[in-house]
Amino acid sequence: MNPGACRFVRVTGSSVRRAWVHNQAKLAYDAVSAWIVGTGELPAAARAVPGMDAQLHLQDATAQCLRRRRHAQGSLEFETFQPRVVFEGDKAVDLRQQEQNRARQLIEELMIATNTCTARFLAEHGGASIRRVVRSPERWLRIVELARSYGESLPDAPDSKALEGFLARRHQADPLRFPDLSLVVVKLMGSGEYVVERPGATPIGHFGLAERDYTHSTAPNRRFPDLITLRMMKALLAAAAPPYSLHELEALALHCTQQEDAARKVERRMRKSEAALFLAPRIGQSFDGLVTGHGDAGSWVRIVSPPAEGRLVGRLPALHVGQQVRVRLTSTNVERGFIDFAIV
């Protein structure tokens, strides 16, 4: 599908029904992505299923068109710093930044499309539901000031299309520092939350995705809000009473938000501990890095290869965020996830 045909690709309708899912092949993101972009072979599990190659090409082309349309509407594109340790058995053998490749984009776009259709289905049938929302940023003027520091201007009122344009230009101009800019903008926007959508109420929407109607419904095997949503849908399809009262939904939405925040903190801690474990044998070595934070609480540096972040210790010269530095790894603490560097 050529890019010009993307203007004809959009979700015009949807149907919801109960069904069995039969997995034809177990595939991995990186292997499928390499095949899509032409740098690898189609995985053997996919080759064993007639027509799987054509299906994957069709899904990829559709996903890329949905992605272009979404970003044209103002959906935001971030690149956060998320290095993960690669293990061989119990041994940490590498530390890599998780990339957003074509296979991940394929799944992401089809999930977003499904979640918007699910939210609209529940709204059209007049029932309450749990929505996933990111509110319009209350600290928008801070984002405006941030853009101004890069010589850019943003409107005084929150505008996702204008913000996406700024982010895209910065990503092209300085890809090395873009993860740090992404993190600042994400913090200023505020985190997502679960709220109850009441029948007939004006949706809060998801500012980051530029979607008016959005819920979580595609991962009931690992996320409880998705399971709640599917139970609501099953009741509607069976013309049965809702499985939750409005009061119960309110309590569940708050609980799910709190639990997700707690899980995110644990995940961050685990990633820091993984990085500390991988770097422990390299104490004393020097690395190129970027200053990512500097203030009364301390100074932080992100080394480029391998990708890891830690605190600067010892006597420090005058530093500014974004400055390139040469640092030496001085200590790690796996249990606490601490990594310390000193300026060379």
C-alpha cells in the first residue's frame, strides 16, 4: 500500500461479538520487524502457515496508514529512555534501548483502533464504562516555555497538533537528546488515569493519542481494567445486567490507577537494578554521556553505550542539562538500583 493510498484508510465502523481466538504462529517483535523492513527472513513459524506473509504485509500497511492519520490529528510521538538487560540464562550479556520497531507499531496501531471502537460501543449502548484518559495539560504554559527555549512557539491553549509538530522537529534536529526532551514533556503533561464515563457525559479524552473515546480492552490477560471492560461488553451482548454498579466502577477506576502507578515504580526500580547488575563488572571504565538533570537534589548523567543512567558524584564543575561529558563508573548497587559516575 503506497503512502498516497493512506488517505482512504480510516475506521468507518466496527462490530463487536464473542469469538474464539486460534493462534496460528508464535512470533517475536524483532524478527517480524526485521522481515518487514527487509533486513531479515520471515520467521519459520510464519512460513509454516500459508498466507501468513500476505496477512502480515496487509496488517503492517494498514497500521502505518493508521499511524500517519493519527499523527496528522495530533497524536504525540515520544521516545523514552527504556534500556533492558538481555539475559542468557542467569547471565546479563547486554544492555539495549528498546526500540519502537515496525512490528511493535503494527500491534500498537491495531490495539488503539480496537480500544477506540470498544469505547464507542459501550457509549452507544448507554452504559457506564471505565475510560483511559490523559487530561489536557494543566501545566501547558510550562510546555510553551520549554518550546520557547528551543526557539519554537506554541499556542497559549493546549494544542496536541502543535505539540506534535514541535516534538517531530526536535526529534529530527537532535535525536540523541530527544529521549530527555520526551521525558520532560511527559512529566509536564501528567500521567494517565482511569475514570468512569457516565452515560451522556462529555468524554475527557486522551490528549496524548488525540482520541476522544478511548479505553483499555485488548490485554485482559495482564491488565485488570481490560478485564472489567470485557465483562461489561459480554453483559451487553448477552442483554444481561451490568456486572458492576456505578459506585463499584468508581472504586475500581481509582484502584486501577493507583495500582498502575505502583507497578510503574516497581518496573523503573527493576530496570535500574538490571542496569546496575550489567555494569557491575565494568567499574573503573569510562564512558561518553549527557547530563540529563542538574539541581539541588544532585546531577544525573546518561551514558550512550551501553545505555544507562546514573548519578554524578564527587566534585563537579559547572554543568548544564544536555552537556556532553566523559565519566567513569565508580560504583553500583544492584539491590537499590544505584549507579554512580564521576567526571573524568
